[in-house]
Amino acid sequence: MVSAVFHSPLEPMPAQPATAREQPAPPARAVAAQTAPTPAAVQPARPVRTPIDWRGVWLRVLPPIFGVGLLLGIWAVVSMTSGSNFPSPGETFKQALVVFGDPFYSKGPNDQGIGWNVLLSLKRVAVGFGLAAAVGIPLGFMIGRFTFLSRMFNPLISLLRPVSPLAWLPIGLMVFKGANPAAIWTIFICSIWPMIINTAVGVQRVPSDYMNVARVLNLSEWKIVTKILFPAVLPYMLTGVRLAVGTAWLVIVAAEMLTGGVGIGFWVWDEWNNLNVKNIVIAIFTIGIVGLVLELALIKLATAFTFEDVKL
């Protein structure tokens, strides 16, 4: 007898093997990663070369070269037309090698190398200029800040400023009884006026809104000077410093010619008495180079503190 076994449709079907189950779909990123072609090795980016602006380079280099060449050409023509009295550029260059070969020799109080003379002149300028800055800058702040002081000092400044600095040299000799303090006194007088005037003008040009805010906040006078006036007046003050240093270096040469002793001005006058024109020309170039270095240093200082493009 054959028997058949029937399963009810309501009974669950037997479980499928694990291998026959449907696997979950992989993530899209994994599929993209599997199907995407393997990229080649990443090459380092080549640096972009900026082309050289040859036109700008030539415009910076050629004009100074032409200027120096013009000066040398005029100098050579003058030396040829004046005979043996005026040295040529070549002869002066040979003498400069001798002078600067030993610039710091010392053979007595009145016979020293050009290096010692320049250093002593710079020392006098530094002392006189420092005293002028210590007096002139605070005085300029007060003159610009207070109307009474401005009206009191303006006539005095207008009267004394046009006087030549060398006119004050005899007063210094009479008061201080010495050539060195008299030269420092002359530097002080010629340096103080630019710093007073520029500082006072800077204080007077501070926007009135700044001062109104200071009144509203009830700031003290010290806070007004340090927090409001000084930052606003700094460009004017540095301009006065530049003018003062240039004038001081200009005046020290003439003052030392008159007072004697040691200094670049006295060195020029002493070489003239010895009729050594080559050394006089060397001294002229030395004075010019030192003055140019001082000017460039102050321009860098002004640019660093005022964030302005200061030019010669």
C-alpha cells in the first residue's frame, strides 16, 4: 500500500540553505570604488615660473648708471680743462684706496684717519639731535594741544627759525667755552625747529571726532596723548625727524670748519690748507654717502611705523 504525504499550504516551507539566501546590496561607494579604474600615480605639481620683468629691471638699473656716468663725464671734462689743478676720477680713485686702506690711524689729536673724523662728527650729530628731540617733540605736542602756548610760541618760532644755524655758533663758543659743545649747540638749534613745527602741525590736524570721543569717555590727558595723539601724530613727527637729521649733518661740516679739532668738516678744511684736492673730493663723496645712509635708515623707520610708502 502506497501512502502519500501531503503538506498543508499553511505550514512554513523548509528554510533555504544559507548559501542560497540573497546577499545585501553593497554600498554605492564600494561599487564605485570597485568599478572605477585605478588612477595613475599622482604627479607633483610643477612650480609656475613667473616671467622676469626685464623692462622694470632696466628702468631701475639704467637711470642710476646713466646718472653716475654723466657725473663722471663732467668730472673728467673739468679735470682736463683745468690742467693739473683738479684731479681726474682715476687719480681720485687711487687716492681713495690709500685713504680707506687705513681709515682709523691716529698720529696725534689733529692728524687722524677719515674713519675717526666721520665717527666724531656722527657723535656730535647724535648728541645734538638727541637733545633737540628730547625738547622739541614734547614742546611740539604742547604747542599743538593748547591754544595759549601756540599763540605764545608762534612769534618766537617765526622770529628765530629763519636765522642761519651758523649764526648761533659764536653764542655757543661764548657760553660753553669750547669748540665741541659749541658744535653740539649748533646742531641742537638747527634740529629743534623741524621737530617742533611738524609735531605741532600733526597735533592740530588730529580729527575733532577723536577728541570728542575722548571727552565722552572722560579720558585723562595722559591717555589722550598716548592713545589718540601719538599714533595720529607719528607720521608728522617722523617727517620732522628726517628733516632735522638732514639739516644736522649738513650743518656739522660747516661748524667743524670754523671750530677746528677732529671731524669730517675739519678734515676738509685741513686738506684745503694742505692743497690736497683729492682728499677734499673724497671727503665730499664720504659726506654724501653718510647722509644718504642716514636718510635711507629714517625712511625705513618711517615706513615701518606709519605703513606708508615714504620716498626720497
